[in-house]
Amino acid sequence: MRENILFEKALKFGVRVVKLVQHLEDKRQSVIARQILRSGTSIGANIAESEYASSNADFINKLQIARKEANETKYWLTLMMEANILEIEIADSLVNDVEELLKILGSSVMTAKKK
């Protein structure tokens, strides 16, 4: 298992998103399910790519893409909560997780830019 805390948090979040998608598909919400599956799992994928970046600029770019995907995922979660597609407790928990990822990603990008 990796020692990268950011990667681990993103992976666990991605697993939660996959389970959420299964729940959404059971509720016949496949259009939104596809959107959040793409953005929610892309966060960890971009973090994984950043580990083998070819330069500091490439590393920063991958983390910034992960941030954008996290922010999009937060939008989909908020939309589902507002549209009563997703229970508030589940949405709040996922939003809290994605906000934590956004904070860590933001700090990581700022640190990398100082190098």
C-alpha cells in the first residue's frame, strides 16, 4: 500500500463514489451517475499520475486537474442534494470528504509552486 496520504484519501473517496453510483443506478439516475463517476474517480487517477510527473510543472498540472475534478464532483453532490436525489446525510458526508481533498490539493499545489 502507498504511503501517500492524499492518494489514500482520494482512493477511499473514489470507492465511495463507485458505491454511490450503484445506489444512483438503482434509483434510475444513470445520467448523473455517469457524471459523478467520471469526475469523482478522476481525482485519484490524476493524483496517481502526478506521482510520475515528468517535471514540477507537470506535477502541478496533474494536481490542478485533480482539483478541478474535485470541484466538479462537489457540484454534482450539491445538485443531487438540492434535487432530493441524494439523502442530505450521505451528500454532506461526501461533500465533507471532497472539501478535505480540495484543501489538501490546494496546499499541495501552493507548496509545489514554491519549488
